[in-house]
Amino acid sequence: MSLSVDIHLKVGPFELKSAFQSFEGITALFGPSGAGKTLTLRSIAGLAAGTTGRVLLSDRVLLDSRAGIDLPPRARGIGYVFQQYALFPHLSVEKNIGYGLSDLPSAELQARVDSFLELLGLDGMGKRRPSELSGGQQQRVALARALATQPELLLLDEPFAAVDIRMRKRLRGELRRIQEVTGTPMLLVTHDLTEVRQLANFVVLIDQGAVLESGPAGEVLSEPLHPLLLELTDEKLV
Amino acid sequence: MNYDSGPLWLSLQVATLATLISLVVGVPLAWALSRLNFRGRDLLSVLILLPMVLPPTVLGYYLLRLIGREAALGQAWEALGLGRLVFTPAAAVIAAFVASAPFLMKSAQAGFEQVDRVYEEAARTLGRSELEIFFTVTAPLAWRGIVAGIALGFARAMGEFGATLMVAGNIPGRTQTASIAIYDAVQASRIEEANLLALILSIVTGGMLLLLARLGRGSGW
């Protein structure tokens, strides 16, 4: 898998010009608040109308505004874990996880749902409503729902923002494990350097709508070229 | 005393049909107004509101100009071999529909506007089509607004009087709805009959509202 992004989008006074590549494993889209991280994810998923440029996922063209190609979100084969999870409040955990699998025969659908309940440690919770779950459990349901469709790429928008620090540590470890088990490449938005260190194979540094630096995590983090990264790393090291 | 239950049955039938048509026409329009940006959106909004604020006589008059024997819609109806449209039960349904649909639409629109779009976005990334998303996510989450709209619209249709009188008339056994029969009874000093009809109309309409309120609270989510 390789993701190649070169996009342009104007939203009011904010201008996003984002160009980078990502590969297997976990890529962190890292930068301060308001840098355009979420907007970049939305553009890749096809949720940000008006995006121009090109998005390639392996050998598939998802967006090529010059060629007039702009696949709708449902045809992109990209999973998305929203910051507040966006679990359907009127559906059970099972129905949430199976929502993207309506094309499967029901026995197969149930088997797939069960396997993801198990993978995420949600056994026995299938019949509950999202409102009956803890924040950490909700996050796992969101992950299960997005992964159940077996997307080619999974986008995660600050997936640990809504849980407390202890839970965050645990969930990070779990995300790493799930990435390894499923092999699904992930692009993760974060403004937390600890998260980048613990999770990322690849880092894309973004600020004010532009990509400043990108490369393997080891290189980018050990020899920060950009003053902003230096600033962010210093801040977090103190 | 004996009274004729015909007008009440007619009112129930007319209101039910008008509400069903309002649902089919009104819910998609309400959705469009809450979700899409298109030219003429504001104008459409005002057109939908107008029947709520115009005097029923004005509404009735416009309807006559639309479905009368000289009017395009009336003539189209006759060309289909369906006979005259004005002064028929069908005209009563049209009047009840026009008068009550705005109530259903406004309430449904408010229901749709309360649904966070992130749920629809999540559904899109999960590969479902827009129509599927409407029926599995948007409408269930807007359920309370839609049910409240059905209740309000139905009640309004049950009580429709002015526009109905103008386009459907007051033909006993054919277009005389409960509210018109009450007016007729009062005019003819049949006070007991008016009392009884008014009471039954109040109870039936109130009961329907109660039923729908429970439905809105119970299911949905």
C-alpha cells in the first residue's frame, strides 16, 4: 500500500496545501491545533467538498481534479474513525459494527461482526447501545466498525482525545497490536508527541495548512530539521 | 338523540390520506431544506410556510384557481376521465393536504436539522448509498420530529374547515366533513348535534395525538 496525497482546499480564510506520501504501518499526521490535520483526513476520505489535486491509493485514483475524477466516500475503500467516534446512537454495538457489511450474507456478516468483537475485547457487548459503553469501549467499537469493512487504509482523527490518560496508554498499545494483526495501514492525526513516538512508523509534520517535513519516524524525530518540530519536541520533553 | 357518523368517518379518511400524501411529499422536501443548498431554497421555505399564515379563505381561493373546472389542474383531472375535481372528496383531501403539510414539514425539518451530519459522514465512509443512509440513519435519528409532524399535520387536517368549504363544499354524505357538519348544525340551530360532534371530534383528535406522542417517545431510539 502507498498513499500519495497532493491536495489543495480553501475553506474561508484557511488554505490547505498538503502533499505527502505514506506507506505500510502507522503514519502520524502531526502538528499543532488548527494546522489542517483533520481537513487533510476529510479530503482523503472524500468528505471535504471542493478539494482539488490528486489522491492515489496504491494503484487507484481516488481524486484527480484535472481528469475530473472524484470518487465519493463510499467508493474509496477508506475507513474513518471520527474524533467523537460518531457511533450510531440508535443501533446496537453489533449493528454499528455490521453497518458497512450490508452486502454480506447474514451468516457471514454475523461471523465477521463476532470476530471483530473478539479482536477488540468487546465480547458480550454486542447487544448494548453505544450510550451504555465507557469511552474506551466506544472507541473500540468505532475501530471495529471501521475495520470490519476491511478498508485499504484507515484514517483516525485524534482517536484518543476523548478518553483519560490511563485509558489512552492502554488504547495506544491496543491500536499498535490491532494494526499488526489486521495489517491495515493507518494514518493517524495527533498533536501529541508521545503518541507519535509510541505509534508511528512514519511522520508527516503539518502546520498552517502546509506539510513542513515528512519521513520515517526515526529520522524525523531524532534530527528535527524544522524549527516547529524542535519547538514541539522541546515542549513535550520538559 | 341520533346523529350521523358519516362526517366523522369522512374527516378521518380525508385527514389520513392528506397526512400520507404529506409524508410522501413533505419528508423528502424537509430533508432537502435541511441538507441541501440550492437556488430558490428560501423561496421554497416561504411557499411552505404560507399556508400556515394565510387565511383559509385565501388558501381556498387559490386552490379553486388551481383545481377549478377552468383551471389547468382541474382540466387535467377531467382529461384523465376522473370527472370534475371541485366539490368532491378528492378536493377535500387536497385542501386538507395543503393546509396541514406545512406543519408536518416544519417539524420534520427541525428533526432533520438536529441530526449531526457526522453520522451521515460515518455511514458514507462505511460504503452505504445516500438513500440507504436516509432510511437507516437520518430518518431514525429524526424520528421524533417526523412523528410530531405527523401528529400536528393530522390534527390540522382533521380540523380543516375554510379551504375545504371553498373547494369541496358542504354536500352531506359526500364532502361534508366533521368540522363542516358542526358549522352546518350550528347554522341550523341543531345545537345538540353540534355539541356531540364537537365533543367526538375533540376526543378522536386528542386520542390520535396521544397515540402518536407515545409512539414518538417509545420507539425511535
